[in-house]
Amino acid sequence: MAALSTVDSTVDSTVDPAVEPALVDLSLTTVRELNTALHAPDVADKAARWRVTSPGGKHSIAVGLDADIDVVIEGHVGYYCAGMNKTATVTVEGNAGVGVAENMMSGTVRVRGNASQSAGATAHGGLLVIEGSAAARCGISMKGVDIVVGGDVGHMSAFMGQAGRLVVCGDTGDALGDSLYEARIYVAGTVKSLGADCVEKEMRPEHLAELAGLLAAAGMDADVVSFRRFGSARRLYNFHVDNASAY
Amino acid sequence: MCGIAGLHLREPSLYPRLGELLTGMLCQVTERGPDSAGVAVYGDPRWSPPGESTVSLLPGGVPADDVATALRATLPEAVVVGAGQTLVVHAATDAETLTDAVRTVVPGALVIGAGEDVAVLKGVGHPQALAAEFGLPAAQGWQGVAHTRMATESAVTPAHCHPFSVGTDQCLVHNGSFANHATIRRELTAAGIAFDSDNDSEVGARFVAAQLAAGYDLEKSLKLLCERFDGFYTLLVSTRDSFAVVRDAIACKPAVIAETPQWVAMASEYRALAGLPGVESARIFEPEPEEVYAWQR
Amino acid sequence: MLSQPPLSPDPTLRESATYDRATIAEIQRAAETGIYDIRGGGAKRRVPHFDDLLFLGASMSRYPLEGYRERCDTDVVLGDRNATFPLHLSTPVTIAGMSFGALSGRAKEALGRGASEVGTSTTTGDGGMTPEERGQSKHLVYQYLPSRYGMNPDDLRQADAIEVVLGQGAKPGGGGMLLGQKITERVAGMRTLPMGVDQRSACRHPDWTGPDDLEIKIRELREITDWEKPIYVKIGATRTYYDVKLAAKAGADVIVLDGMQGGTAATQDVFIEHVGIPTLAALPQAVQALQEEGLHRQVQLIVSGGIRNGADLAKCMALGADAVAIGTAALIALGDNAPHLDDEYRKLGSAAGFYDDWQAGRDPAGITTQDDELARRLDPVQGGRRLANFIRVMTMEAQIIARACGKAHLHSLEPEDLVALTIEAAAMARVPLAGTSWIPGQGL
């Protein structure tokens, strides 16, 4: 496949791939070629670590990965970076566009800068860390992912969140956790407003422990006692005429 | 449905680089709107020399030389500059006089911008090719707006391109789709306002121009727009002294703002901002729903 | 809802046309319950449809083909614009997206068996892909919906095509609602929801809106699946001309156009009956949009919403479709509304031929249910055979018509082979009123 040979040519064969990362320069290589190489069945044997330079805000970088590899992207990425990730660890050394790690299944995705809207949308598992702030709809329809945000999140975050945990070390926008199912939310800063059926809940020891674990996994240095917990009041689980205005 | 990029320069030493920077931004949002594109440049000495006014027009097939010859009968100093499918006319008179003169000598032309500072350039084609056609990389000035278009419900023609510049030195670009524009168009039409296209975004531009004409400032005008318009929109609106961004209440259409002491920039995606000088230290954020972000010159 | 009050005992009493008995009953029902009527199925009102069109068979000016002997092919290739592996189907009758959740696992299996037997595709729905369905479906289209219930990259890669769903003919612009009684342990597990809760599906995708974002989303799906699979975009028929243009511009390989008669598992009656346009009205708009983009037959068009027989199929093909999809008709073929179940339908307040409470999960035919006991009534092998029979009949019927029009392939049917019985149908289909050369609305 032509795509592989292009990427291979950027891998310096004099270095040990187990030690030195494979290099891919997206100013010379297309996203298609990069993803083809990362999808190869033997990618982890070929190079366990990958370094991607000049991402230039391109879309769909490192999507659909399904291997125990570590990919570092040096710069800003566009929409859907690390979308549907499984197993792999992807780090963005910059800002991420819309839908970073959307529908992620497992593995770790870390954004050193800010993330645009719908970060971690519908993600089923794994850990998404946003060291900066996330915009609107962070964790929308989340289905089991853990999301830790170092800064703030925008409006409608965790909208229809079904499962998983969202940790916000900064402030939230309006309508946090609207129409929430079973996802749990922890916030250290101020909550601008809660969405329909989202309520503050008691912070019990098991929640402090859970939060401490999430912060540690994300490498965040925050004090658990400053956080509050939010969850579903479960009033919208079955239609009742008296709640009609909340739908 | 489109791509937006805008740059408001605070640092005069960057003015000579406006066109170069704006071209880079425009190229990064090409994929969002490959049908056609338009730009507005504030303060380019070729198009808008100081002390003169400028009118931008789609000449409807009339050659630049014929326009110049006809205009000089009444305005001997008028200069006509070709920029792709657009002509830019400037002369040492006020914008209204120059607009009237253009309309008289080229009755088939569509005036797409007028003022003391702004040149508006539009065309159908690939945005990157259009930027070259416009001569955008060499443009100078203090503020610029670029738009790439993926047409939704109206035709792909230069006249349907953004920016919509319907008031003196004003421009509006839009990403999204208004849901009740037909009614607002009827109301504005009933109030005597004429339209150039059936584009929903022009309704937004005419509405803002009407509020500004009524004496409201840009911020208030955009607040009123939020009250009146349904639908999804990210808007970038500029005037001869301001640069403003607003999104609808749901705020789905993308928008990123970056601010440094040297400039303020707004784009549909980060990638359009990534090449700006000093972006590493910029304050970068996404605008909140229905909040007006405005910067004054 | 079949709750006909008794006929007026007194012939001097006059029923109101505006406040007829059904209207009165609905006002009374709403006042009692405080909730709108939710039901399954598609629009029940009469709308201009393919029945209002007729074919011009050959006689003197055209030459017919000999039935059963002279070639009249039916195969179709879907999604060859970008995908390495487009779908090659033997018949242009495909099975529309219907979810596991709305339907039982056995019903999904039966659909897969029937479709595979005749060389066509079936489609998942809101709720993910089941092993039964994947196992029994030779060609399986995986729906990518706003809810992303059960959505995962492994199933995406296992699919033969991906269908990005923007809307559905029964409810363009609306989300979904699967009522709690159908959220069993298995359904809940696949959707990551607690058992028994009403499951709300969003009306917009969580991470993109509009054609500019869709273009980027389609590219992501292609990247994840290494450009191997066709990407379909499904829209409900409303502003069809624009929507089809934008879907094509955004990069769709195949556009699925679902008219207002298209079915649904559970939607508000007001939505089903009052939003969207008839399939007949939408199809010519879609074809025009593709022709203007130079993409007709490059981007294939699948039409659904009230497709019931070979005549409907042939008429869709003549108006420019590449294939059709059946949903309600497929369920009927499996055994939905079967006459021998009349007693049981009556116990549920309905009758055979009228049952539409697909949302309720009490389907005596064992199709629209998650109740194991009811579901066991459907034999997936026998159901699959019935569906295969039905699709074969549809295909043969369309061939009969095509041959009569002198066509060696269903795709050779054209609008000029059709006339309309009513002015409405003539205007919508853009074919002349029978016996005239008048196409209402043309040349204005």
C-alpha cells in the first residue's frame, strides 16, 4: 500500500522503535496515510510510540485506533481527533476542535490545551483529560467515559449523560447535566445553572474516593473537598404529565 | 452553512500584513464552504485611499474600462480597480454620491459594499483561487472578514456570497441558517427596505443595518437580533469602528475567538487562527450563547 | 387506535365533518391522560401516492419484451462513488432501518434471513447491532444516529455500509421515544440505560449540525473504516430539493429519502400525520437536485415511505430512484396484523389490519415486542421465508411492468413511461395527466 510506504519513509530505521517514536509530519503526509498506518494490524509491533507533527488543525487525526500504542500530536487538531478510540493513548499538545474523542470506547485521550464543543460526545469508556477548558456540550450523551477538565466547561455539558463521570475543576456554563440519566458530575467551581432533572447530591466518602481516583488518573492537582456532586433526580425517567414542561 | 474568518488588528505595524494573514485564515476554512467566497477589507490604500470613498460592485458583465469611462463623465477622478468578479471604485467624494453615480452609469450592477473604509470582494469558485483573484494576499488595512459558503437554500452566485454589506462600512457574515427570516424579510420590506438577494443572511444584515440606522450601537443591535431571529447562527459583524461576534441560544455552529494585545480574531475553527503571529499567548475561547462580544477600534 | 363509537342510533343525528367521532375521541383521550397520542406505523391519512400513477405499456409505438424469457435485470450497485467495497444487490428492494428494541431479536433475525435469501440488504436501527442480525445478514447497513445507542467502532467496521440518519419520514426534525415497557435488560444494556426508563433519542446529532459539519463527519467515518464502506445519508422528506443537494455536496454516496408514509416504532400521532411531505412529492425533487449537481446515478437514491408492491417499486424506479426500502410492508410480510391473530388484537383494543401500538411492546405477532413469550411466536426461519417470498413477488411485479414498457433493466424505466390519474399526482410526480400532455406547474 502506497500509504504505508510514505509513512515508513519517515520512520528512521536506525533507531529502535521500542525506544524512539515513529515520526509522521502531516505537512508531508496526508491524514489518510497516517490513519492507514495507525490501523495496520501490526502497528504496535512496528512502533509502540508515534509522534505526529504539523497537524495544522486537520480533521479526523488518529481516529478509529484499536491498538496499544501511544500517539503524541504536536499542535492543534481539528474535528474528531481520536474519535472512537480504543486502547490507544492519544495526546494533543495543543487545542482540539469539535468532538475530540467522540464515542471513545477505551484508552486515554489527553488535550493539553482547550477543547471545542462536544468533547467526548457519546463516549462509552476510557479517560478523556482536557487540561484547559472545554466548550459547550462537553460529555453530551456520555455513555461510560470518564472526563476530567482542568478548566471550565460550556453550556449543556453532560446533556443526557447516561453513564460515566465528568469532573470539572473550574466553572460550568448553563444547564449542566440537563436530562441526565446515570452519569455523575463533580464540579469545583461555580455552576452557572443546572439543567432539567439535574440536582446537587451529597458528597459521601465513596464519592470523595472516586473523585480522588479520577483526579489522580488525570494527573490533576486539585483538592477533593472543594468539589460538589451532581446527578439525576430521575424525575424524567418515565413520562408523567406533571413534568411535561421539563421535556 | 459556511466557514468564517475575521481579523481585527490593534497593532498598526501589522496593517501591511492584513491580507496575507486573512488569506491564510480563509484557506483554512475552505472545506466548510467550497462553493464560493467573499471578503471585506477595511483600510486598504489601493481600494479605499484615505479621504476617498469606495464602492464595490458586481458589474453584471460591464468591463472595468467601460465603467471607468462612464464614471469619469461625472467624477473625473474616479478610479476603478478590478478584483476578480468584483470591481472596486474609489473617488474623492462621499459614499452616497459615489454609489448613486455607479448605479446611474451601470444600472445592471449590484452594489455590494460602500463606505470610506471598506472594500467587499465576492466570487464563485474555490476560495483559495478566489483569494488570489481578489489580490487578497497583498491587501493592507486594519480589519478584514472572510467567508466561504456552502449554499443551503439559495443560489450559488457572487451576489449570494457573504459578507453582506448593506450599510455604510458595515459587513455581516453568517454560519448557520435562520428559521424565521421570511417573516422578518416581509416586515423589513414593508418598512421600505429593499433586498438584493433571497439569502437568509441578507435579512440578518438588513436587520442589523436598520437597528444601527435607528441609533442603536452594534452591541444593542445584535441583542435585538437575538430576540427576533430563530435558528442557528454564528455571526461576525463589522463596522468602520467595531468588530463583533454573536451566536444563537443553542450555539451549535462552531466559533472560536482569540485575543492578544495586537489583534482580535474569530474563526469557525482553531486551524484558521493557528498561523497568526503570537497566537501561542492568545486568550482563546468559544463565545457563549446569545452573548455579544464586541471590540472597538 | 381502533375505538370506534357505535354508529348513531338515530338517522336524524348528523355527524360533524370537523368534529367527527375520531376527533371527539382524541380530544376526550387527551383531556383524560394529559399526553399526546404515541403510536407506531406511518401516516394514515390519504395522500397523493404511487397509486395515482399508471404506466404506458408498449403497443404499436413501443415494443414489449417477452415475460419470463427476455432479459429484464434487477441488480443494483450502491455506493460506488468513494467506497472500495460498494454493495452489489440482486434486487433494488432493501429493508429499511428498524431497531432492535423496537423489534424483537427474532424479528431482526427474520429480516436478515429474508433479505439475504434474495440478495438484498437490511439495516440496523436506534439501538445498535445484534449478533443475530449481523450473522443472518449478508449485506448489513449500520445506522449512525443522534443517540449513538450501542454505537461502537467494531460494529462500524463489521458493517457493509454506514447510514448517517438525519431524519425519518414519519417525523422529520424529531427525535425518538422508546417507552419504558420495551426497555428490557438486554435492550437497556445495549443502550447503556437503566431498565424500564423511557428512552429519549435526540433530534440532532451531538457533535455536528448542518452540511458543513456533516462533510467533516462523513470524512471521519470514512477514515475510521479506511474508505471501504459506502456512506449513506438518510433524510425525512420535507425541504427535499435542498436537503438532497446538501447531502450530496457533503459527500454522501447514497441518499435514503423517506416520505411521510414511512413507519416509526413510536412517535406522536401529530408528528406522523402533520409533518413531512408524501413520498411521491419528494422523489422528483430529489432527482432534480441530483441531476443539477451532475450526480444522478453517481449518488444513488433509495426511496422509502409507503412502498408496498412491485408497482410502487417500478414507479419509483421510473421517477429516478435507484432502489427502494420497505419497513412496514416487511413487518406485514413477517406476520404483523395477520388475520388469525384478530382475537388477540381485539383484546388490545385493536383488530387485525388496524394494529399500530408498536410502542406498547404487546404485539401478538411477536414482532414489535421485547416480551420473550410473545417474541417466541415468530419463527425467524419461516418469517425470513415469507419476507423473501414477498420481495421476490415485488421484484417480479416490477419486471412485468418494465418488460411491458420494453425495458431490459428496471433502471431503464423513465418518467415518460408514466401518466397521472389526478392533477395532484401529476403536479407532484411531474408527469402528464393521463390522456393529456399537461403537467401542472411546469413552464410557469
